[in-house]
Amino acid sequence: MSAAVVPSPKRLRLGVSSGLAWFALLLSIATPCSSAQTFSSSTSSGIPIQDKLNFDLYRGYLIVTHGAIGDIRNAMFLIDTGTDPSVIDKRLAERMHSKLELTGLDTIHTKVPTWRTTVASVLLGPVATQNSTVLVEDLSFLERDMGIRIDALIGLDVLQSTSFLVDYRSHHIRFGARVRSGSGVRFIHNPPFATVAMTLEGRPVQLLLDTGASSLMLFRTHWPTSPKPRVVKHSINLAGDLARQLLELKSAALGDLQLGRQTAYLVDDEKDARRDFDGLINPGLLGLRQIFFDFENKRLAWDR
């Protein structure tokens, strides 16, 4: 296989987010939002807070910013904490003459073929990694759907080296920040994933923190008493067609944060899939102004 060309198996249309799931959905484009910062931050061990990194917000939850991969500067990154590992676009791999290796990726339904390579470096604000293994996929559909080029999906394999705050109102990410106040819950960090406990209609669940997910999604095998489908929607993900059953939840809570009624979607998954979580949640869709991934204390904090 040529190192500069990515073959096209019969399934190459994927949905974001990726990682173990690769199925959160792309719907319609939303216009950017704006507001002001409210979290308090301080220095750690005398080291000043790193400069903040600005981003654009699409559909109210997709975070797009700039970074660098190898010698490619000003690359467009979509921040997706549900991605494992990070993914670069095949056009970028071709520009870098990357050597590709065929591999497999677990999706909700099955394992599908994909490619991986090693990039010399990934730079996002003050965060830098070296000799990182990434997947290579055709991300051109994102440009068609969102109207902008996306060169890479950046996951926690890159981001987990430091705590960071996402401000959805003023559109910036602050790395190395420390939060003095605000509500929060502990998360479980099994690199590169982070999961958090929630309560849905009185049921305890563990959900993957996924900033690329378009909605609250639950695995059907982890929600066995689901009602008969009332509304079923379809989408195309990495493995093909994905049916989603609408599920209206009467109550939901994240720690002491009472979220009230929530719309969720049930998705079919493999019964024998070994997952330590029951679905996905995008904290950016919960009406929060800021979220803070505190890896030092394994805590998700927020401000409303």
C-alpha cells in the first residue's frame, strides 16, 4: 500500500465522535455563541497559567481550534474527548508522506478496517506530544457538513497531559488552570477515556465524557427495560447505518446538578462488548457555561 494514499473500503463514511464509539451525529450547522468567563483560576507551584487558546463553536457543542501536526502548521482541530486515539485526515497524511499500517477499530456494531500511523508531534496550545500513534481517515465529509476543513480529531490521548477548562461562552480553552470554586463530580480516568456517574430516572449509569457527542446516547444492552420504539432515526457511522431510538427521560442528575427532563437516544450495541460505561454524555449540551477537566484530582467541575 502506498504510504501517500489511503484506500477506500466499502464503508468509508464515518460519524463523529470516534474512539470506541465513532457514532455521535453530525446534524445541521449552528452559528457561534459568545459570553464571558466566570470560573476563577490561579497559579500552581508558582507557574503562571498557560495562555488561553481560542476556538470556534459549531452547533453549540463542536469545538474547533488551531494546532500543528509535524511540520504542518495552522491545522484545524476538532476537540473530541471521546476519540481514541486521535485521528488525522488522509489529506494531511498524504502531505506528510506518512507510512500507513492497516488496523481495526471497534465500533458499536463491529470491528471495521482503518489505518494508523505515527506523527512526529502534535501541538495544541501549550500541550505537545511526540511520536504519537494516530488513526488516518477521510474527514472530508466534515468539510461538506460543517463548511470548514477539519484536519484532525483530537482526543484525551493528547489532552490528558494537563488539566484544562473549556469556556463555551467566551470561546477559549485554558490549560493548566485551577478552579477555586464551582460544582463538580469525580470522574474515572482509564486513559485515554474519562467517565462520570449520572442518575437517569433513578438508575445509576456511567457515561463517557465526549465533547463530540451530539446527544445523550445509551447502549441498549445497558438499558434492557427500554420501551417499544416510538421514534427511530437513522444515521451513517463508520460501520454503516445506525438506528437511534428516541427516549424521553423524566429526570437526570449529574452529582447535585438536577437536569430535569432530558432527551436521549438508545443505540444498538454488541452484547458481548466489554465496556465499562453505559453510553455517552457531552457536558457541553447540559447548558453549562464552563467545564473543567481536572486530571490532578480526577474531577469534572462546571459553572452554569
